[in-house]
Amino acid sequence: MHGWIILDKPLGLGSTQGVSAVKRALREGGYGKYKVGHGGTLDPLATGVLPIALGEATKLVGRMLDSDKVYDFTVHFGVQTETLDLEGREVATSHVRPTPAAVEAILPRFTGPIEQVPPAYSALKIDGARAYDLARQGEEVVLATRAVTIHALTLRDTDAESATLTAHVSKGTYIRSLARDLALALGTVGHVTMLRRIKAGPFDLAAAISLDNLADAAKRRTLEQLLLPLRAGLDDIPALLLAPGQAGALRQGKVLTGIAANDGQHFALDGDTPVALVEVSDGNVRVVRGFNL
């Protein structure tokens, strides 16, 4: 049980609760204890792709956190909330409702590298405390501007009060902040009423399962049929096939030399067995993350 289970996270469930659901399924299925972690936090009011790493795949969680994400989201114009979504109380209003043409016209300003201030209600830490905890205590939360990249931003649908968009974004991007800034640029205010992650790194909704399917597989003792292989989290990098002696050297932490491979990260394999995530530089191969398989 070393690999990935991709949940289609339902509304109202936290990411850590998703991890707990997988742990419970492993326990109920009699699979024993494994390390379990998630590859990117989703707000309770968001749904969609939540990669859950099992066993040795947990060594790739950091890489998953750094990956691009794709979201569908709806901005409701005319009301801003303290949390920038449906959870918070109203803090600002406007009578301005932008036209579809106005929304379409503003999108290029928010495509490419941009500067963004994260929401006060976020999991970022300030002097060791979570920003959302400070905000809930009534303290003023001032977060630094951060550089993010919006690779693509497209308008999918509009009505008299809202706009639904799809955003392909870099790590660290807050869709709630993007919605806030879009509304302000359009001369109004707004908040997110729907947020659905449709892709995280190499994983999309096609591979995602519901909590009901997870629980059913646990009862049937067929969880392994839902498990994607460890290497599924590395589909975007090339494989490096090793000779048995080379695999043994990497497992001992040694550096391979004279390897004919392009510079950059590779997924080192001993036959079909994952050995390590490695970095190749000038023919030298060094282990970034080794797998105990």
C-alpha cells in the first residue's frame, strides 16, 4: 500500500478529515498501519481533487504541494465577507455589477506573474500562530504580498450577480484573494461562493473517488484497486532505468557518475521498482528522496 488515493473531497470536510477517512479505511480493511498525508490543503467549503499519499508516497507530498493546481470558482459580486467566502460575515457592499464583457476584459491583468495578498483567514503563520486563529480572535492580520503565477484564467459563465471562471495557478495562489482582487478591479466587491479543484499536479477528477466509494472498498477489502502507484505522482518527470548495481549504490546514498541523462530530476527505477527521486547534473546522479521498497 505505497501510492496515492485521490479523493473527490465533499463540501464541509477538512483536508485532515480526508486523511483520517483514508486511515480509517485502511484500519477497517485490515491493511495495517501506514504513513498517510495529503498533497495540498483544501478549505472545508471547497470540493474536488485531494491527493492522499500512503506509505513511501508520503515522501513526495512536499513535491505535490509545490505543483500547479486548476480550479473552477464562482465570484459573487456586490458583497465582500471577512473570509472572502460564504463562511464569513459581510464587511463591504457595492451596487456595481460588472458586465460579462467587463469581466472578460479584465482577465489579462490577472494572467501571468502577479502580486497577491493572502486572505487574513488562511493557514499562514504569523509569529508561530495561524492567521485564521488571530483573525477569529479579533486581532488585525497583516500578511505580506507574495508573487504567484496565474498560468491561465478563463471565463466560463456569468449571470446578473456572479461570474464562474477556471484558473490554472502556481503553488501558493489563493483563489479567494484572486476573486477579491478581480472584483475590486471591476469597481465592486465580491466573494467566492463555489470553489472546486479539478486538478492537482498530475491528478485530476477522473482518478478521484467519493468517500462512499472509499468506505465501500474498505468493507470489501479492495482498497488496493483504488490505489494509484507511487510513480503516478511523478508522471511529469522522465524515468531513469538503472542496472542492479546502480540501484544498490543509490540505495546506499552513493552518487552515480558518468550517467547519460539530461540534467534535472528523474524517477530512478530498478525494473518496475521505484528506487529514488534523483537529480542529474553533468552526468552525476544524486538522491533527492529515496524509497524503501
